[in-house]
Amino acid sequence: MQTGPVPIKSYIAWPLPGKAAELQSQLLQIPGCQVLPAENRELLLLITDTPTEPAEKLLAAQLEALPHIQCLSLVAGITEEEAA
């Protein structure tokens, strides 16, 4: 059962120095995450798509617990309704 609009968010993720590959690997293991590495800097573009608001909260907790993130900055957030 869906409990509201489905959030789709994009972030810039700055890994700890020398940890971009490890962070990318960890992010790809989390359901609902897509990762695109930058070509000219050690940072990652993270796109998340969660089916429910509770799933979004769980994802946020998982992201906060990752050891290789130096900084995570929300770039954009839209709901499924806004995208339609």
C-alpha cells in the first residue's frame, strides 16, 4: 500500500578521499539507488527512487550509516505526481 507520493531524489555524494569506488559499490547494493560517477572529479551522482514514504525514510537511514560518505547534498527531489 502506497502512503503518498513516491519520492525520486538526486544527490551529489562526496566520498572520503580515495574511497569513491568503495562508496559506489556500497550505494549500488542499496535497492532503489542508481549511481553515476563523475569523469573529472572524485564524486558521485546518486539517484534514488523509493516506492513509499517509509521506504524513503529507511533509505535515508541507510545512506547516513555509510562510512565512506564525506558529504551528501540533495540536488533535486520530485514526486511521481510532479513527474507526470
